[in-house]
Amino acid sequence: MLRVIVLGAAAGGGLPQWNCACDACRAAREGRLAPQTQSSIAVSADGARWVLINASPDIRQQLAATPALQPQHFPRSTPLQAAVLTNADVDHIAGLLSLREGQPFALYATGRVQGILAANAVFNVLDRQLVPRRALALDTLQPVLDADGADSGVRVEAFTIPGKVALWLEDPAAANFGSVAEDTIGLAISSADSVGRLIYLPGCAALPDDIKARLRPGDSLLFDGTTYTDDEMIRAGLGHKTAARMGHLPMSGENGSMALWHDVPLASKRFIHINNSNPVLLPHSPERAAIAAAGWQLAHDGMEFSVE
């Protein structure tokens, strides 16, 4: 069995976002909607050793709110054995800077993302003698090992998916802003004993058939739910970019994620990485009713579930 804890379900900026007064952000400030931190999950094969998937800027708050990830032994310790990154977005790597207190853990990412971290000296606050950096092999099932090479019991298979280079690395003069393979990956996560897998895709710009073909009926899906419509932020007056321009697939429409995943049999389907502009956050909205009718759940901070 694979245990999963959603540490953060929001897209970049969280809920409420510090400078936003949209309906969902106002509801969160007024106590009518539970606040959400920026997207990250933790997985474990045994409930004792945990692997972090993406390190959000809110990681300190998330760890403090999650008893399973708190230190158990004096003077210092952590159940956290490793961290795995799906891209180099700020809301997925900034939390690494909060894990700098001399605690061993392994850091996994594609060679592309490892190169980005290596080129930015600020990440040297993670002592490489304590935090070894390991490149993820693509399309290969591999064990996640701790800093000393001990098996955590978690298995991951990384694969490239359509996406976009991180905003802070965009090159306006280059095709697709300089995006290359390995900028964005998906993960098939399992334990040594589980039959089903967790397919984790918090950022995805398109859904070709070869990605859908990777999934099996017993798998559970955590998928990019950034926006409900492609032009959501433009129509709400919150920005000038479409979901596609930001490297995300909207939930709705004939080419949206609900339609594209409709014919794929899965054990469960949940949206994660929800932007504060997305009306599905409002419990009584027609958009929330629409995703429920399509068989989707909305992930939230503190949600726990198992994959068997």
C-alpha cells in the first residue's frame, strides 16, 4: 500500500494569494473557505519513511501541520528520506531553501532540472555531502533511496510530458520560450507491494494518447487543475495569460482534461494545483458540480488516501 498526504493543493500564490481579492481569496480570508498552500505531496510505503514530491515555498508550514512528517527523535530527526521534483517552477523548488538545517535526504530530479539547480548558487545551502543530488532515469522504474542509499520502499517512474520551462527561465526569443525535454515530467509512484500506482501530473500542457496509455485501471490520478477555462484569468481581470500560455491544460471544454480523461478507467481522479481564480474552489459553484458529475474530486491540504 502507498500512503499519500496532500501537503498543498494550490497553484503558485496559494489561497488566499497575498495580492488577490477574487471571490475565492475573499472567501478564504473571511473564513468561508479553507486556505490552501502551494502544491506538494508526501508518499510513504510504510507510514514511517516519507518521500516529498516537490518542495513548495510553504514547506515549513506544511511540515508543521503534518504529524507524520514531524521529527520523532531527539535532538534532530525527520521521517523525510528524499525529495523528488517534477519541474523547476518556483512553487516546486523554493521550499528546498527551507530544508537547509543540516539534515540528510536525497534530492531527485531530471538531469535538466538538476543542472538548473547546480547553476544557481543559492541552492548550495543544501550541503551536497548531506543531500546527494541524483538524476532521475526516464521511463525506468527505480527505487527512491535515502541519503545513505537505504531503500525508502517507494518506487518512481519518471516520464516527460508536454509542459513549459519555468517562468523564471523563459527566453522570449526562443521557440516555446526555450522549453526542452525534461523541463516537466510526470511520475508513476508506487510501493514495492502495491499493485496500483499514483500518477502525479501537477503541471501538464497537453494530453497525447501516449500519456493516457501509460495508465492502468487500478491507478489513481492527481492531475493539473490550475484553471477551469483556458481564458479564465483574462476574463476575471487577474492576468493576461491563457492556461495554455502558462503550460497548463484547463479542466473544461472539448479539449480540456475532463473530456480527455473521460475514456480512461481509473481507480480515482483528483485535481491538484488549483489556482485561486478557479471557480471550482467555491463549494456551491456550477463548476464544482460539473467536476463531481464527471467523477473528479478536488484535492485539499491535509487530504490523505491510499493506493493499493
